[in-house]
Amino acid sequence: MKIELLFVGSTKTDYVESALQLYIKRLQRFCKVSVLCTPNLKGIKKPEDQQEQEANQVLKSLGATDLMVLLDEKGKILDSVSFANYVEKNKNQGIQKMVFVICGAYGAHAMLKSRANLTLSLSAFTFSHQLARVILAEQVYRAYTIINKHPYHNEG
């Protein structure tokens, strides 16, 4: 199964990019993985218009059979083992591509929420969208280490 991390807007800071690349490199031992950032939108004044245009960008990037996991603060909270079980279950069911989506500052448009196969929250805490990218990448990597019985999950 291929994993795609789809982010609205570019990665803005070097430390985020470095951390992302670290986990992408590690993940490549277990699966094909890619990162896609949609172009930054400019000059949009209304948050709902921003959400809608971002949603259109994301939807254009999704294939009809892609399993979409939308990150949202109101999503379901899973522990790492449950998340790994979710990933493994979909892999075993023949899902070809799992796409994790982090939207922009105004959150996800209703179109994305209705398209999502799972809406997931990283925590009850709120994280910057940049930091959420790193946390997501680490958790996907952790899931694959759990699935493959690699000691990373218990190394502290």
C-alpha cells in the first residue's frame, strides 16, 4: 500500500522539512510514501471561500479508490496501536493508496469531510499545521513499526 501525505500549502520552516524527511526516509523501509503540498492560495478574504478552494485542490489530487484520512481537531482519537491496526486492516483489504490530508488554517470544508473514510484527530491539543505534519509522519512511521514488530514503538 502506498502512503501519501497531502498538505494544504507549503512546508514553511527548515526544522519541519528536516523532520518530515527523516520520517519519510524511515517509512520507505516499509512502504512507498510521498508528500504532496498544494499551492498556497492568495488574496482570498472569506474563510469559507478559502476552505472551498483548498478542498477543490485536495479533491483533484485524490483518486477515486484512494482511502482518505482527514486530520481534524474534532476527529476520532486513536492510540498508536489502534491506528496501526487501522492501517494494517486497510493494507490487508487491498487498499492501494492511503492519503492523509491536513488542511489549512480554517480547517476542512464539508466536501472533504464527506469524502473522508476516516476523520482523525492527533490529540485534544491544538497543534500548528506545520507541527501537525511532523506528528502525523511520525505516527505513520510508528504504525508501520508496530505492524512489522520493530522495536521503535517501545524504545521511548
